[in-house]
Amino acid sequence: MNITIVNLAYLLAAVLFILGIKGLTRPKTAVRGNMLSATGMLIAVVVTLLDRSILTYDFIVAGLVVGGVIGAVMALKVKMTAMPQMVALLNGSGGGASLGLAAASYLQSLERADFGTGAIAVLAVFFVAVTVIIGAVTLTGSLVAFAKLQEIIPGKPLGFAGMRYLNGVLFLASLAGLAMLIANPGNTPLFWLTVAVAAVLGLTLVLPIGGADMPVVIALLNSYSGIAAAAAGFIMGNTVLIIAGSLVGTSGLILTKIMCVAMNRSLTNVLFGVMGEVGESVDADEYYAGKIKSATADEVAMVLETARRVVIVPGFGMALSQAQHAVRELMAAMEKRDIEVEYAIHPVAGRMPGHMNVLLAEAEVPYEKLVEMDRINPTFEQTDVAIVIGANDVTNPMAREDKGSPIYGMPILNVDKAKTVIVIKRSLSHGFAGLPNPLFTKENTLMVFGDGKKAVVEMTAALDAA
């Protein structure tokens, strides 16, 4: 295939990747952005297959069929509430693919005794080693994240006090393995030992991280998968793979930084797996005793009848109860009464970046109703009612008022400044941070206890009947 045509096709694919990522930054253009990126990848794959001297397409066709079936089943069967664990699994698949490609390239070069000489040999082994290390970390780390999100293993931090030091040792051991492989590329046992150390590092990085920090973990693992793909591109000499991997890697790092700021974490802590330390345990019954005002659906409907502006704050509780469609119906009932309704979206609400946007988009909530934290916060003082559905830590005033709190400094949604706050919650249990929420004891707060979906459905019925 003509090299000029190949390069032009790769350039077109790269442009589509960039336009696609730009489209993914806004809910309204996300679907189009996804299609542009997918089209770019299709062009890149087709051109690569036609350009390379492939002796047989049997395994390629088999891979396309198997992968297509798996993708179709996942698209049709996986619920939107399970999207975080699916993203974690796909991140791991990307890391595993890069690891497999690098290992195959290494073994092929070993069989042919073809590592080259001089700087070329050093670069070749360097990219193989980097790819297997990052790929192995991404694979095992993503599997742990998937297992936590799927509740196969406990979502709480797992490990021991000195695990951060173990992570440091494993990280240095991986770098040592990389250096020794460059010096002696034919050392096969050293190669597999380096892979094993990196795989263990992926486990020990993610095991100590609790559920509250999963949005950061998913963003970081996504970045790792992109970096691994870029390194694999250097191994294959494939320009478009380098570009695609670099885009994913850098955008993932930017998203990780945004998530860190939103959770008041440092990137260093994320990298070394020391996130999510909880505060001192406080007995919920003792903390809230005599301070809680509960309300029924009928009482909430009476409050909503006189409201002119309502802000709905979705959180993990909405995802857990799959209440997004019920919330959409509540919005429709309020809008029939000419009540202005918006949704306050915290960047780390849920279990992955954009989790609330995904769920509400599935329920066909208009994109313009989804308002980011920085834009919605100044409006709470002019809001008649704020309805909080299972969003605990991201509405906790401790982050703003208590300097001794572990979450102090974390940007939150200032729902407590609304005239009335309705909190829908199963119980008075703590959020992921393990802290009580003074919001529940405020004079302007009413608690509605029960399953999120059931509570919202009852509120909608009471409002329609009023």
C-alpha cells in the first residue's frame, strides 16, 4: 500500500481522535464525539491491516468476531449503573493487550536473536520493558477496581500500614528490572520476573484505595492504558497507535488532576495509593440524636407546591437504587407547575467521572439541565428546594467549615444554602469518607428515609395528587 496514502489515512484518524475527545467534553456532543473517535479507529485499523504483510487473516477475523460479539453483549446487557466497573474492565483489557503485544515482540526478537545494536537496541528493549510494566500494572489494577466496584471483594481499603512502602519497593524493583533488561535483553527469566513484579504492583496500588476514590482510580488507570498503548506503538512502529495512546494518556492525566482537585487529593498520593483515609469513627445514632427532622412524601409535596426553583443533586444513592428514570418523572411533574428544575453535578459524584451525567442522559434528561458545580453553587441561595439523592460526602459542610476534618478543603455542592433541603437516604449511615454529615441536622433540612427510587416515585405521586 502506498506510504503516502497510509500516512494521510493516519493523519485523518488522528484528527478524528482529537475532534472526538473534544466532543466528549460536553454531554450534548458526547455521542457525536464517540462516533468520530470510533470512525478514526476504524480507519486506522483497516489501513494498518492493508499496509502490513499479513500472511493469514484467520486469527484477525476470529478476533473481530469474538470481540464484536462480546462488545455487542456488553452494550445490550450491561446496565448504566454498572458502567464504572465496565470501564475499569475495558481499561484492564487495553493494558493487557499492550502487555501481550510487548511480550510477543520480545519473544519474537529473542527467537531470532534480533535485538539490534547500539542505540536502536537500547530503545527497542526500553519500549518493550516500559510497555510490559505499565500494561501489567494497568491490567491487575483494573481487575482489582472491577472486583471492588462489582462487590466481588470489599470496596473498603484493603492492606496494611506499610503498604505504601511496599509499593515504593515494587516500583523501584520494576525500574531495576527495566535497566537490567536493557543491559542484558536476552535474560528471559528477568523479563518474566519484571512482568510479575509490575503485576503485583498493580494489585497493591489499588487494594488500599476505598470506594470514595474510585473516580480518581478509573481516570488514572485510563491514563495508564493510553501510555501503554503509545509505548506499544513505538514497538510496532505504528504512528497512529502512538498518537491515539498519547491522547488517551494525556487526557487521562488531565482528568486525574481534575478529580484530585475535586476530592482535595494530591497526585502523588494517588500514584502511591495512599488515598481515602477515613476520619475518626463517630457513632451515627449519638451524633444525630434528637437533631433530625424526618418528612413523608406528602409533606415534601407540600413544600414543592410553593417552590419556584428546585435543584436536584444526584449521587451514588441514585445509581444504587436506579432512580434516574423516577427522578426524570419528578422533574416533569414539577415543570408542569412551572417550577424551574436543574441538576447539580459534582465531578466525583458516583463511581467514575461523569457517572451522574451518564445515568441522567439514559433517562433522557435534557443536557442543558445538567449544571456543573462551579456554575450551580452561586445559585443555591436563590433556590427554594434542593433535593439530595444519596450524595453524602459531596454535600458535607465539614469540607468547608471543619479544618480538622479529613475532607476539609474538598469542593462541595453548597446545598445547605438553599431555603429547604430534602435529603433522600436509606439511613443515617456515613458516606465513603466515614464522616457524619452536619447537613442532616440543619434547621432547613428534612430527611426522607428509604430506597431512593421508591421515595422519588412516592413524592411524584403526592405532587401529582396535590
